[in-house]
Amino acid sequence: MPQQNVGQAGLWMAGWLTATLAMTIAGRELGKVVSIFEMMLFRSVIATLILTPIVMMNGGLVQRVSQLKVHLLRNTIHYAGQYAWFSALFLIPLAEVIAIEFTMPLWIAILATAFLAERMYGYKIAALVIGFAGVIMIVKPGLTLNPGHLVALAAAVLFACSVTLTKFITRRDTALTVIFMMFAMQSVMGAIPAYLTWTWPPVESWKWIAVIATTGTVSHYCLSKAISLADATVVMPMDFLRLPLTAFAGWLLYS
């Protein structure tokens, strides 16, 4: 069993938290003027352009296609989850989106135990229970469900499948390979949906496009590094810190 480095994984998760919060805000702003498909295409294409020279300077493409089918499965699932997540941002408040998304570690724990042979210890179970209690406090029992809550839940389940597959992939491939294949494949997947919903964004919106492209790249690299350094069931509960951070941002920017 590979040795774990929880300390370094925690530092990479801090990078994930910062980048994801910035992407949440940028996505909320950019989605006011372009379609979600278009937003996702900008993100993927720009990230692919940024990463291509880095990949070429680090061994090229040949060694990165040994798990091509698994990458394709992972990125199809992730693309669907990303669309659901961006959609939920416009249907329910930010804090509720993130709160529902935080059922993701529960699904990851189940999937990682079932398919990756990770063991569930007492402290892992306690972290998940405490985190889920926090989700309940935000969403509140008895809350009237609307389509936004179901879309956010679908995103959480799809992201859990994506993270579990990422953990499997990083046993052989690097974090750089994971994110390059993700953005390259999703650029192809998203081309037709984006074309069918295309409108040119106004000049003042390009700053949000730049934020989404940059933070999308950084966030997934950080997450891939984190889950390559420690079990997914150890790393993902750290993501619960995103809930109070996003709630504060939602209050500060959107009342």
C-alpha cells in the first residue's frame, strides 16, 4: 500500500479551496451573459492551450494515453457533473449549492471502499458524519425541494464518480496528465453544445473568462495532487471548509 502524506495533501487541498471559490464567483457572473456550455468551452480550450506546452516539455503525449478509455469515462462523467453544478448556481443560493455538493464525500467513501479497496476507519466515519451534519444544518430538514436542489445533488454524485476514477487513474498517471486529458477531451465534447448556444461575451466579461480558465486549471491540478498523496476518504472531508467560505462570499457579494 503506497505511503500517504496527509500534510502535503492538505496544502494542495488549500489550493483547491481557493481556486474553486474564485471559480464559483466567476461562474455566477459570467453565466449572466453567456450559456453554460459556452462558459465550459472557454474554460476547457484556454486551459488546454495553457497546458499543451507544459505537457510537451514534460515528455509529450505518447506516455499519457495508456488509460485512454478510463480518462474518457472520467471526463464524460465530469463534464455532466460540471454542467449540473454551474446550472445549480443559478437556481438556488450559493451556500445551498455547496452544502448539497458536500454530500460528495459520502458517495466517494462508498465508491472508494467498494472499488478502490480503501478502508473505513473510525476517524474517517466521524469526519463524514460531522460534515454531513453541517450539510443538514445549512439545507435544513423540511426544506421545500425545487429542481435546483436535485440538480445540485446530481452534480455531487457525478463529481464523486469522477474523483473516484481520478484516484484510480493517478495510480499510474500524473496529475498533469489527468488535467490535460480532462480539458482536451472536454474541449471536443463541448464544441457542438457551445456552438448551438453561442453568443459573444461583452468585453467586460472577459476577465471572468480568464478567472474561470485559470482557476479551473489550478483547482483540478491541486485536487489531483491531493488525492494522489492520500486516500480520497482522507482528502475530501477537508473540502468541507469550502462551505463557510462560500456562504460568506454569497453574503458579501449577493446578500
